[in-house]
Amino acid sequence: MIGAIPTGTLSTAEISAVIHQGLHIKLPDGRIGRLAILDDVGQIVDDNPAIAHEVWLVYVACYKNFLIGNGHFRVYSEPLPGIADSTYNRRSTQA
């Protein structure tokens, strides 16, 4: 998209980015927010703080591929081998 990119459409959070710092999320009351991965029924699969960093890295890799003319607009991030099976839901079930 050439031109201005519309942002600021969320009522629940402010998302900002600095190229050397990554994504940051701030809630309306000033608290820090974070990203989570939900499945198709809305259950939290992973709420690790590293999700925002991984999202940022995948986006930057895709954008860099575009800039260098690689033609690869799709970048994948996959779970580490042997980890996804045993830690599918990383949320603590303890109270």
C-alpha cells in the first residue's frame, strides 16, 4: 500500500513499534498489554511474552524479503521441534 497506512483503530490498546525495539502494547489505563495466541474457539493456546517478539521478527523478515526483491512475501515461524507436543498450552493451570 502506497501512502498513509491507517492505524489507531483499536479501542482496547495502543500498539506501537520502533525498528530496534519491536512491538509494544499499552492498555487505555496505561498498563502494559501483551499478545496471545488463541485457537478457533477462543481458548488461549499460548500467552508467552515472547509472542510479540516472534511476530515482530516474522514481519521484519517478510518486509526485508519484499525490499530485496526476493519475491517471498510469506515467512513461517514454527514451534521448536519436540517442544510443541509437550507444551501445547503453556498457561498455568494452577491457581
